[in-house]
Amino acid sequence: MQASFSELEYAAKKKRTRRDRFLGEIDAITPSSALVAEVAPFYPKGEGPGRRPIGLERIFRMYLAQQCFGLSDEGIAEAIYDIQGIRGFVGIDLNREAEPDATTLRKFRGLLEQHNLTERIFATINAQLIQKGQMLREGTIVDATIIAAPPSTKNQSGEHDPEMHQTKKGNQWHFGMKAHIGVDAESGITHTLVTTAANVSDVTQAHALLHGEKRTVFGDAGYQSIEKREEKLDSPAQWEVAMRPGKRKAVPETPLGRIKDQIEKLKARVHPKVEHPFHIIKNILGMKKVRYRRLFKNTTQLFTLFGLANLLIAKRRLSQHNAQGAS
């Protein structure tokens, strides 16, 4: 297809924006053909009467762009119209065709939700990373993060989301949901995701975050009570849980105490890898607050976001490895 004048003019620009670079990175690392193949059996073929559906790869890329920038259905439709970089990523030339509207994308998201396809997308991404040797599965780090939800009842229903709840962390109250994840201890790639309301204790979901294989599991002090749970009796996993800060301060200055302190330092060095996916989800992909009502809809979205986070982590990990090899 011949490029339009506006596309040629944009391509000739010397400066690439941060948005252009980010979309270029997403485009390079996303196994689009494999992910589209997961959705294809459920996508309308356009064989009956009525308007033919937009091409699957194009609507899928529109969905990805929406997730990358935390936009609403209407917001991504406007962005495609206004921003050449996003338009190029999706693959639409407005000189020849109309941009997909918000309703089209909303129906596509409904299709993903109906058939749990984002969980399959997440699994497909991880399967490809395993094939490339990115996940070793020798150990797991578990953790959870709170994702805020609007506590206000000033909406059409006159009530807040009944599946979101309040919890206290430190001296502050939070209202929303929790994303519990299990992360590969070597690569920092998320292999398991479970969601709950914010008031559900982290430790109650700990065993759901494991593969079932024998391994070492690392957790922060919030998992101290794991030893008392019945699930642990049926699990071969060896748990390495951080001491509570007060207890660690009380460790005596003895040879044994110094050994314990060194062990705690080693645990502390491992734990940041589980914070990296949360950083990407919240600060790069923009999900500091839930985007939808109901836990299921937000869980559906989180599988996509953690899949994208895994691709970004794997890409940057590979870049660091190549840089070290070159030096």
C-alpha cells in the first residue's frame, strides 16, 4: 500500500518522541502473530450480512495501544485521529479509511472478557519467554499491591463498587483491589496473577502463586504467618520470609546474630525483582487506579498489562546482558 503524504512527512521527522520510542519498543517485542492466533477462533469472520468487522490484527493493536497509555475507549479513538505515532502503530491511514470507533473496541474487549482470552494472551507470552530461556523457575518471589478504586458513591448507581473493599496499610486507609503475583526469582518475570478485594490478606493467596514444583519461595514480612497455614503442609516449597523490622532490630550483636543479619540482607536483595512489574503496571502503563467496575473486568485487563510488563522486563534484561557481554 502506498504511503500517504502525511505518513511520509511524519517518517521524515528527525526527532522521535518518547511516545514513538515506546510504541516502537512494544512493536518490536510483542509476538503479535501468536497473540492474534489465540483470539482468531473467537473473532467474527464477517461472513454474514451487515458491516464487515475491522481486521483482527488492527483492532488488537488498537487494544494494545489503549493499554499502553491507559486510555478510555473514546480516548484511544481520539488519539488515533490526533496522533500520527499511534495511528502508525495501529496501522490506519485516515486518507483511505475511517478510524475504528469506541464502540468497536468496546465490543472487542467484551469478546476478550467473555472467553478469558487475556489470560491466554498472558500464558502465550510467558510460553514464548520460557522457550527463549527467560524464565528458569528455580525460585519464586510473592507479593501484592493495592490498586485504588473510587470510593465515591456519586455515580449512576449511587454506590461504590461492591467488589472493592477498604484496608489499612501502615497508618493509611486504602479502598480498591489487590493484585497478588508470583515472580520468577531469576528473571523478575511474573508467572502467576491472582486478584482479590483490597482487604484480603496477602498470606491467604500465597500458595495460589506457586507452580506446584519444589522451589524456594521469597516473601516479605507480610507472609510471616505462612508457617501456620494448612496449605504449607501439602507444599514442598521452602519459604524464605523476611523478618519483621522490629524483630530484626532486636537481633543481638553475636556471631549467630550477624549470620542472621546477612541472611536477611540476601533476602532483601531478591525482593526488588517483584516490585519491578508493579512499577511498570502503575507508572509506565498507568494503572494506578482501576479502570472499570467489578473485579473480573480489571483482572482481565491486568493479565494483558502483566503480559506487556513481562515483555518489557525480558527485553531490558536481554539488553543489559548484551551490554555486559560487549564490555
